[in-house]
Amino acid sequence: MRKILALALLTTFNLHAEDFSGHRISIGFSNGIDATHTFTPIISDGTREEALEPITTNAKGDAVNFTYGYDINHIVGLNIEWINHKASGTTHGSYRWSDDSYAGDIATGLKVDGGALNIEGEVGYALDFGNLQIKPFGTAGVVASEGSISGIAAHSYGLTYAILDHVDLSGIGYSVGTGVRAELTTGDRAVFGEIKLREFDIAFQDSRVPNVDLSGLTFTIGYKFN
């Protein structure tokens, strides 16, 4: 009797695994791309030269995500994702010399242009509601980044100079996340929507790279097939 029950459970699990397995392709959009850089401007009016108060410039942007995924069964999956991200921002301010006289206006700009390859494993459980499957899941993976970050400063005296000159964003790190995916099936195909919150921790090779964070919320739509 126990053997029959075990065989029935195993058969049910295998049928469910076969029904749920398949390839996924999707496109998504992420928010929360954030870069921050602080530098100390040094200016001269021809008679004196001084370091002014530090200036912090913040660049915010979004990303487009292209993902190939494979569901091994209703529990385990694999995702390979390319993230194309851009961010920009400016800061304006008036500054004074140490004797409190007017030192001019300074505008700074920061621009991020890059991408990242993220390969992650996925573990969760797909709940079956007939033609609708809902899967809460968690992810963990490795990420490799590329691209550059640039920054300039312009002073009202007419001086413009680079504070970051196409600094390389190459680096390796890890990603962790949590999310939920809803699939609407028709035969052996399905369309799905997904929302995922992730955190990235990347060690950049160039020590000049300021604070650049890709963490954020991703919304995805896609197509699944066997």
C-alpha cells in the first residue's frame, strides 16, 4: 500500500513538473538606478586659488531588462538577464571664498551609461489554479557589470573640467531578490507578468567609481513555451 501511494505521489509530481517546465523570454523595466559622487572644486580668479565646499551630484535613471529563463519544474528555475541602464543628474549652486565674498556659480553633471549580465537561480513554489499559476520565489546569483560613468563641472568664470572622465564600471558581484510571477496558460504556451525586488552588490575594479547602485523594482512581461 505504501509503495502504491509513493508511486502515485511520484507520478503526480513528475506530471506537474513536466506540465510546468519550459522556456521563458521576457522584457522588463527597472527603477531605482542611482549614482552619487562628491568632489571638492578648486577654483581660481587669477589672484587666488581655493578649495570650495564639497559638492555632491546625484544621477537617477531606469533600466531595460532582457531575460531568458527556464523552469525545470514548479520549484526550481534559472534566469539569464541583460540589464541596460542609464542615469543622469545635475547640481547647481553658488559658492563663496573663505572671506565670505562671492566665488561664483558652479554646475556639475553626472552621467552613467552601462549594462550588467545577471545569472541567477530561482527557488519558489508554483500554485496551480487551473489555467493560472502563481509562483512566489526568491533569487540569488552572480552579476558582471560594464560601461562608464562621467562627470563635468562648469564654473561661472568660464572654467569647465572633467571630474570623472569615462571611468570604467567593470566589476563582479552578487544579486539577491524576491518576487512573484503569474502565468496564464493556453495549451503548452503561456503569457506571464512578474514583479521582482532585487539588491545588487558589485565590487568595481576602478577605485575611482563612486557610489553606483542598480538595486530596485523590476516589472516584466513575457512568453513561455516548451
